Amino acid sequence: MLTITKDNFEQEVLKSDKKVLVDFWASWCGPCRMLSPIIDEIAKETDKVKVGKVNVDEESDLATQFAVMSIPTLILFENGKPIKQIVGVQSKTAILNMIE
């Protein structure tokens, strides 16, 4: 699992040669803790997409830049641009469908 910060965001997300699924989360967020094991599973099981997490408490600038108002928020990036976004706890199937 990749921890994404403002320092590595450009390299890991914007310049990535594959799609990147970014999980915006916080340690105090119950739904985020529910979603975390699903995100971890997807990261281990698929090589179609790079998976990373942004802690919104530590990286509030990134959360603001992508208008993250509620967490958890998942944003899928392709070629450096956000192409899909879903908010709230999602099933593994829904997330895999988002990636396809």
C-alpha cells in the first residue's frame, strides 16, 4: 500500500503509467476503517491499478485540491487526471467495477 503525500503525489499519481486508485481517509473515520481492508485486498489482488492512500488530516491540501468533502472518498486517476470518484463505503465489486 502506497502512502501518498503532497511530496510524492506528482510522481506516484500524476505521472503514473497506469491507473491510480486513491483512497482519501482519516484514522478517526469509522467508515474509512471499514473500507480499508477492502482497499488492501484490491491492492494485493490486482496489478491493473496502483493503489494509494491519502490521510486527509496530514494532507489537507490534497483533499482541498480534489474537493474531498466527505470521507472515505475514492478517486481513480488516469493519465494524471481524475476520471471517476465515489464517496462512502463501497463493496469490493463496486470498486473493481470502477477500476475497469
